[in-house]
Amino acid sequence: MFDNEELLKETKSQALNSETVGDIHVDDPRIIAKNINVFYGDKPAINNASIDIGKNEVLAMIGPSGCGKSTFLRCLNRMNDTIDACRVEGELFLDNENILDKKTDVVSLRAKVGMVFQKPNPFPKSIYDNVAYGPKIHGMAKNKIELDEIVFKSLDKAGLFEEVKDRLDAPGTSISGGQQQRLCIARTIAVSPEVILMDEPCSALDPIATAKIEELIYDLKKNFTIVIVTHAMQQAARVSQRTAYFHLGNLVEVGPTSKIFTTPQHKLTESYITGRFG
Amino acid sequence: MNMTVILITLVLLAASSYYVGLKKSVSIQKSEKLHSAPIYHGSLLAIYSLIVSLLFILIWRLFENYLYPEFSLSKNLIFFLSLLVFLITALIVFLKIEKNFRAREKVENIIEIFLLICSTVAILITIGILLSVIFEATRFFSMVPITDFLFGTHWSPQIPIREDQVGSSGAFGAIPLFTGTFLIAFIAMIIAGPIGLMSAIYMSEYATKKTRDIIKPLTEILAGIPTVVYGFFAVIVVAPFIRSSGEYFGLNIASESALAAGLVMGIMIIPFVSSISDDVINAVPQNLKDGSLGVGATKSETIVKVIIPAALPGIIGGLLLAISRAIGETMIVVMAAGMSANLTANPLEAVTTVTVQILVLLVGDQEFDSPKTLAAFALGLVLFFMTLILNYVALNIVRKYREQYE
């Protein structure tokens, strides 16, 4: 049995040393995060995290609850703006633009960096209107035919079209949880983002629905850059190419997924993936 | 012997019988396992005896005058008889207490019946009110034809003292009253609906916590101001303002107008709309808002396209509450809109409402069998049905919407 007290002491001393182990850089970066610090009020939530996110890769972020992985994810499309006490420092580049800059237009940023949430959150509208919501707002379709095309394509990419094509007028809340989550993915895809952020997208779903979403993530990789936060380590292992391990606000280790799960370099990463804390 | 003394004695007896029952069951419990906990045996003994003796007194009082008038004066007799009834019931229950006695189930039953009675009281009283109004209204309709009342366009509820008096026939056409009511309620809703909804949106979505903590209580103060004070405000400030601005445009506006009453009533019901809308908008889950912001919608797009539709049932509820408040309001109208029953859709003229006329008809010394007085009940009856239909329609809209999206 592992000595918990010893582990806690070790954890605290490690937390002070915020050097990230492994290679944070990639050859073809889509997003470059430099020295990101996040505070909730006076409480630091993320401590000096730097990482590149590559083109057409799936980056998984794992770590114990409260380690800051969701907070980091929400920096990437400035969703933290909706939390009053939250303050983000550092630099975050998407297409050579610092998206943390006050002047950045969050509306167009969020159209470029879409987000899928933990709990399926379809709007109280029809399936069709759920998907058409984003394109309508951004004026992406000139007429009904174009809108139809965007909606059908998005539903198809989300692997949902065959299941709902006969009831596009049914409320988005009337389909099953797994279908709702795929509807939310379709809604995100519909505004043709470059990056899709997923915040524990399967935590509210059963294993079959989870498997479908994982397959979908695998397919979406061809067209999008995906950052996924997950609690299920097997899921990270199955869907991602690179994995980042967060611990108490520190980005502890980054590396190819196969390496992280077989030969982790950092002691904390090893403790986590072998199930000593979680 | 005073009735209060009887009641206090019975309650004291009940308390002591509780301990008697408790003691007996506890002593049984020492040797055997009881079906019900001792506390139920004690409670049953107390409640049963109390109920039976109180019922006895009630029935006695109801029937003494019919059956035994000679005993009716003897309060002492009632007292002793009720004590006797109490003790006999207590004794019977006491003897029944043994290890298999199902006291718990019986106590639960009594509680259930008690709760049922409580929940039917409101229904029974509503039916009672309705019946009393219907009864008086029927008497009115026997004097004035119902079609004249419902479809008549002239309201002048004067009853001649002499046969040959000028204007001897009273007219009871209720249409001017209802148009007046709806005109004022409509003006009030035009004011309160948008302002209330907008302020709710500001408070729940834009305001910081500090601002909200100041604005919300202050808005709710509006609901606590007595309507008479609103009436003063209408008469002293709003009506002269409307008249002078009318003069500026060359309009001749009476100092009593539907507009003045409607405006002030609208201000009065703002808190009904804003407070309820604010609550339901806050109840819209954060993840719906996040979902909308997450695809790049702005705050206002999110509010218009996601939050309001999701909160609509609650908002409609708030609006309807405000409307029924506006329809039932009397004081402001008496003071600001006058009492003359004009059939008009012009908000600059004086109008009157149903509730004001009910007030006018019933004030002062009136005979209770003249059409003039009874007309008040007919008006009340129609008003009752209108609000009933309004509520029914609203509930249906809300339910349909819920079924669709939950």
C-alpha cells in the first residue's frame, strides 16, 4: 500500500517545481500557449503552463479533479470570460494572434474554436434549429438550401444524420443522451471551427454512446484539431496522439500518448496512471 | 361553563391520556415485542378520544335546538357528557392496547385524513364563494335579461323612485365596463411588460452582483406601496402631466383618463413581471448559455434566442399574474380614471372598470333586492369566469410548451 502522507508531501514539493517534463513543442503548431497563469480571485488555478497543440492532432488532458485541466481548456476559447472572478495571464497564439489580448473579438474566436461540454446541452429547439443556430448567427448561409446543406453535412459528420433524418423537427431534448451529445458536436461543427474543445464529453454517457463519440473523435481528427479533457484514462489512450498531465494547476508532463501511458517520466504522472490517486 | 374551559380541559385530558397509553405500552414492551412503538399507542389514545369528544360537542350543538331544546341552556351538561364520551373512548382504546395492536397504522391514517381535509378547504371555500355569487347573480338576471347585461352597451344603474321620473329605466349593459377594464389593463401591460422584462434581463444577465443587490430590492418596494398612494400619484402628477402635454399638442384631455390610470397601474405591476422573470431567467441552466456562447453567439443573441425561449413558461406566468392584478385593481382607477362608463377605445377619455362599478354599487345604504345592488354580483360572476378562463388558457400554453421541451 502506498503511503498517502508521503505522497502528499512529495506532491507539495513537486508542485513548487513547475517545470514541465517531456516535449511541449510540435513541428506544426495550431495553438501555442506560453506561460499561462489563471487565478480565481487570489487563488491560482493554473501555474505557468506552456504547450503547443498541433494541427490535426487530438490532445488529451488528464489529471485528478481540480487540477486545472478544464480551466486550461476554457482559456482556449475565452469561456473563462463568463466567470467574473477569473483572471488569465500569459500568451495564447492561434494563427499568430494572441487570443488573450483584450482586443480579440471573442465572438469570431469562438466560431473558430468550438466547444463541446460535459453535459449534453441541446437548446430547447428542434434538432434542425440546434444545428442551424450557429450558421444563422454568423450568416453563413445565404438561403434555406445552403442552410439545409450545412445542417445535413454537420449532422452527417457527427454520425447522427441517419438516426434523426426523419425527425429533424423533433425537439433536440427528445433524443437519447448519446444522441444529444452528438447533436451538440454537430452544432459545434456547423460553424466550421478549426479547433474543437471537448470538456469530458462522455462523462454523462453510457459505454455504447461513449464508444460512438470516441469513433467520431477519431474521424473528426482529419479535419479538426481536437483538445479533449477526460477522466477516463483508457479514453485518452484510445483517442489521442498526445497527452498532457495536469496536477494541482501545474502542467506536469506532456508527451506522445503511447509514451505517457507506458513509460511516464514524472513520478506524479506514473502515480496517476497507475491509479494511486484520481 | 364556558366553551373555552371545556376545550382546555379536553386538551389537558388528552395530554394525560397520552402518558397513560405510553406507560401501558412501555410496560408491555418490557416482556414482549410491540407491533407499534409506544409513542403511537399514546398518540392514538389521545387523538382518538379528543376527536370523538369534539365531534360529540359539535353534533350536540348542531342538533340541540331541534331535538332537545330543553337542554340547550345547560352548558354544564355538555361539559360532563363530553368528558364522559372522552373517558369511554379512552377506556376502549386503552383496553385494546396489546402487543399486536396496530396503533401506528391508525395514527398514519388519521394524519392522512387530516391532511386531506386541509387540502380540500381551499376548494370548498372557492365553491362556496362561487355559489353565493351565482345565487345573487341569478336573482339579478331574473330582473334584468342576461343578454341585456352581457351585450348591452349602456351602463347607468339608476333605479327610479317614482314611475314617471326622467330616465326612469336603469340600463345594465356591462360592455363599457369590460372594455374599460381591458383598456386600462392593456395600457398597464404595455408599460409593465417590456419594462419589467428588460429590467429582469439586465438584472440577471448584465448587472454585477452589487448592482443587482441594490436594484432588485428597490424594484420590489414598488409592489409594497399601497394602491391609494399610487392613486395620489396618478391624480397629482401623472394626470396633470398628460393634460398639459395634451394641451401642447392641441388636444383637450380630461383630467381623468384611462391613460393616467393605466400608466400608474403599469408602474405598480412592474415588480410582478420583473421579479418573476428574473427568477426564471436565472433558473435557465448555465450550460445552455455556455452552449450558445460556445458557438460564437453574442450575449444578446444568447438572451433572445436561447434564454428567453427557455424561460418563456415562467415569463408568461409572471405576465398573467400581472394582468390579473391589473384587472382586479380598483383604487387607482377610482382616483385616476373616473366613474363614467364610456364605451370607447380612446385612452384619453375617462372610463370605468368592473371592480370600480362593483364598489360604487355596493357603497352606501342599499336594499339588497334591487337590481342596482344585485348587478354587482353579476359583474363579479362574469369577472370570476374571465379570470378563470385566462388562467386556464395560460396554464395550457405553459404545459404545452413544457411537454415539448422537457
